[in-house]
Amino acid sequence: MIRIDRVLVPEWLLHRWILVAYKIPPLLDGWRREIYEIAPDEKFQAVVDQYLEVALAGGELPDTIAPAILNLANDVMSGREVTIRAGDYISIMGFAKGMQR
């Protein structure tokens, strides 16, 4: 089991969420480089464990989370620290919520 301990979220996203929600690009001088770390919950970790194992074994992944899981598998196979980006986190959490229904 590979433990994911952080999700990278740019600071400007937290303070200017409306720009993201309505797809308004920020001004170049408004970009900030600060990164916040958020610990994922157990539901997220369970989905990642399940599908990361499938990806590493060469199995087939659901289309909605395939890019996110393959990014994680690439980190694992290349020996880098496993860090998930905010967009990948959102797609995996949306998939996990859909599984509960």
C-alpha cells in the first residue's frame, strides 16, 4: 500500500476559487507559488490503493480516473515521491462519491 500524505493546491486557487469555477484565467502577476498540503481521507486512499494496484499490474482503469492513477503509477515506477495534484484529487474524489451511489 502506498500512502499519499499530501495534495498540492496552489494558494491562488483557495483565494480566487471563482476564477477557477468560471474558467477566468488569472493575471500573470497574480499567480502565486505557495503550496498548501492537505491530507487525503481514508475513502480517497482506498480508491487509490485499489486502482493503483490495477495500474501497476497492467489492468484496465475507469476512464474518469485513468489519467490521475497513471500519474501516480508513473511516480511510483520512477521512484519519485508520490504527490497528487489538485485536479487529480478532484477527479478521484468525484469517482469515489459516484461509487457510493
